[in-house]
Amino acid sequence: MEEKIVTKQEIIELFEKNILVDSGKGWFYKTDNKSLEVEIIAIHDFEPKYLKDMYRAGNYKIKAK
């Protein structure tokens, strides 16, 4: 899987459509014939100072583990 850069809205839609799944043990990206464990990395336009700022990213990178 290639790395993907998605917006906050796109990542929400991926979770709603069950393309991205939080199993409790990791995040999985479902394709047509398999499920890949992935990392989701927040991309900020600023240096986050507080933990609450970690969830305010505008974009996210999804990449295979």
C-alpha cells in the first residue's frame, strides 16, 4: 500500500464506511481482498503544544506498518 495523505473529513468518512477499522489492537485498512495494519500520523501546520492539539490536525498520513 502506498502512503496516503487525507484530510480530516476524508479520514472520518473512511472510518464511517468501515474502510478504516479500529480493532482495539491497531488500525486496519480494508482493500478488496485483504486487510492491512496501518499507522495514522497526524500532519500539523503548527507545532502541537498540548495533547488536545494532537487531534486538531488538518491532514493525516496513512501508511502500512
